[in-house]
Amino acid sequence: MNENTNFNQSIKVDLNATENIPCEGCEGVYYKPVFVIKRLSALVSPSGEERLIPIQTFQCSSCGHVNETFGLDQK
């Protein structure tokens, strides 16, 4: 099977079979994309240079909370 074949397939999802993920802070269901910037020390960087790494997550549009289920460590 050609590896590129998978990229040309579209997935059809019935949105009626899905559920909204409520905000853990206020139960809102609308989010906006935000980024956390992590600093990678030159001591552990593969290139030997300090790097800034942007990590996208979602923040509640109503209260600004970021759900734990979105997998972003807040530390």
C-alpha cells in the first residue's frame, strides 16, 4: 500500500455523536487557542543552543481556565 494513500482519505464524523468538553472552571464550552512558551536549556538541547518551544493549548473564552484534560502541565 502506498504511504501517501492515507493522506488522501477524508474522515467523516457525525458531530451529533460527539460531546462538548466543558471548562473545568466555569462549564463554558467555547475556547480560544493560546500558547505556552517553554525554554529548553542549552545543556539539554540537541543543538547545544538554548531554544524556545511554543506549545499550543486551549483556554476558556469565558474565564481563561485551561483544562487539565488538555494535557498541559501548568508548571
